[in-house]
Amino acid sequence: MVIVTGTKRSGTSLWMRMLVEGGLDHIGERFPSTWGESIREANPNGFYESRLRRGVYFATNPDPRNGRYLRAADTHKVAVKVFIPGVVRTERAYLHRVVATLRTWRSYARSMARLDAHEEAWVAKNPRKGEAPEQAVARLRASRSPLPAPIEWFLENYELVRDFAVRRYPIHFVTYERLLADPDATLDKVFDWIGTGDPGPAKGVIDPALRRSPSMKPVPSEASVGTEEIRLFDAFYEAIHESSTIPKSLVEPLNATWKRLSEAHGRKDTRERAASDEVPELDPPPPSAA
């Protein structure tokens, strides 16, 4: 599969739309369920999501609804969105190509805050039968990740880099900002690497308005990280943005920070390992597979 991955609000939907416009077959609906009404404003061009966003593994393949089984050999050129925890769960045979998109942690936190506000406004206006608006909002909030957005950004992106370092599948890291700054070169390179599709129509998907950085005020979740963590998060992002590699000087701080934040926030490793299993650290340094 041609898997598009990243955290939420990192540009995964934009990449899916570009691959679809470029001629790739795909799995996923533009607006699953009620999303066309509830959170359309957050992504008016669609999300292209499916059950496989949680990974291509025993719980999703075969499809628990209809029993359809996706054979790895039949899906080499099929695009599908899988969020980072799902990539870590996905069977190695399905990781034919992985396009990993990354935004800055500040952009992620602020975009998630806007998305949360959209969802809360919608459920307050459309509560379940017999449910008060404030109950609907409370139910929605209870269903979300308890992690502050910047912490979630770091843990997930670290775990993706570590997973690649361990399993060594073909992956292309590209930041959202680099895509917007140089879409022609970025898309030409990615389509050539995938080995199918036409980057021409995909380039038409880039809205010039996306290249303007709107003024975004800090959000409360940004207070969850201290000065040293901010420096490390920024350095982590810059390493991916500039070279798609992790310098040796960052490996030990990344490993130590992942362990500390995971323990502090009760984070379960995305591999869902047993308590007795050893969790691998990031080896220095993972090369780019772009």
C-alpha cells in the first residue's frame, strides 16, 4: 500500500487528495459518517478516512463488517490514510511505500484546538436524543486522548521514526511547510518514488491560500511543555525538515524524553507490548529512505 501517515492535522488529508487526483486508487471516504456536517469546516475538501486509519492488521483486515480481506500483493499502488499508531500496528508486508507528513508542534496544537472547537459546537447543537448540550460536549471530551497536544505530537512522531528505524520499510518524510514552499519539486519526487501516478493534477490541489501562514495565538495545551522540551521538539522537527535524518546528538535526548513523558502521562506504547517486553529505543541515526 501507499500509506499516508502523520499525526492528525498534519496534512494527511491533503496528501490523500493529491494522490487521488494524481490517479492512484484509494481506500477511504471524503466525509465518513456525519463529518460532512460536523467538522467539514476543518477540512472542506475531505478527509479520505476508513477503518484502516487504525492500521492494517488482524483487527481491520479482514474487514470485520463484510469479511473482505486485502492481500498485500494486490494493494501495492493503493493509497490509504493510516495515522501513526496504526502504522506501528500495520503488518510489514503492507508497508510498500509510506509518505510521512509532519507539521510543527505549535501548528499541530493550535489546529487541534480549532478542530476540537468545531466538534464541540456541532455536538452541542446536535445532541443525542434525551441528552443536554452540555452532556453531549462532556461525552465528546471524554472520548478524546488525555494527552496535551504537544506531548501527543512528540510521542507519536518519535514512535514513527523509531518504528522505521527498527523495521526499515520504504518511507519518505516531508514536512507540511516544505510541501507548501515547493510543491512542484516535492510532488515530482514523491510520485517518481511511488512509481505511478501523474504529479501534474496533484499540483493543482495546492490552494495558494495554504501558503499564507495565518496568525495563530497560543493555546492552553502549549503550556504543557517546558523550555528544554520546546528546544528538543524544535530540533526534532528541524532535523526532519532539513534532512529527513536524526543526528546522533539528538538520539539520546529523544530516547530519554520519550521515556520520561510516556511515564509521566501514562502513555501506552503504540506497539501494545506486554509489561514484561522490552521497548526498543531509537538507534543512532535512522537514514532517510526517501
